[in-house]
Amino acid sequence: MLHLWVGLVLKVVPFRRIPGVFASRQFDAPTEAETQSRHTLSGRQTELIDFIRRAIQRAGRVSPWKNRCLVSSLAGRCMLRRRNIPSQISLGILKGADGRAIAHSWLTSGEIEIVEKSGDHTEMYRF
């Protein structure tokens, strides 16, 4: 259901406002020490992240949206934020063989990729 909700939000809310809507509010403007501590997750958090990653992958297979990686990343962010687990969404591009830009979104928490980067995308924006 969260995949459907996020997809509908993307259709209604202007894209420039999406980072504000899905921001990880409890972790705004991190200091250097906070950035380092984000990579340290407890065993319970790691288990929850793995559970969320599998749920996002299952939902992504049946998602009706064209931009599955962005929808999955935003839905995953909501699930992690609800559990007070820090995460980072990255938006990037890759130049395809035909010269066209291919956009992609991926979600990480610590060193764990929840929505995989899958490719050599150049990160353009992170929140």
C-alpha cells in the first residue's frame, strides 16, 4: 500500500518539494561525528533493514509505477523513518549506450543498500 501511496504523491506533489516531504527530519544537517555514527547500526536495526529491503523488493515487482526505483526509495525511507533508522536517498544519472541520460534512485542505511545502486550512476543529489 505504501508503494501506491508514494506513487500517487509523486503524481500530485511537484518534484522540487519531494525532498522536503520525504526528508529524514530527525537527521537534518548532520555534523561530521553524526555522519560517522550513521554507519554504525545495531543488530536489531540491521535485521529491520533486511526485512524492509525484502518487503520493498517484493512490492517493487508488482508496482504499477514506471519509476519503481524512486517509488521504492521513498517508500523505504518512510518505513525506516517510522522506525527511527537513518537513511539516505541518492538521485543519479548514467549515460546510456545511445547517449540518453538514465535516471536512477537508490536508498542506503549505513553500509546497507536497500534499493540497489545497480550501475555506475553519477550521484547528482542526496537527501
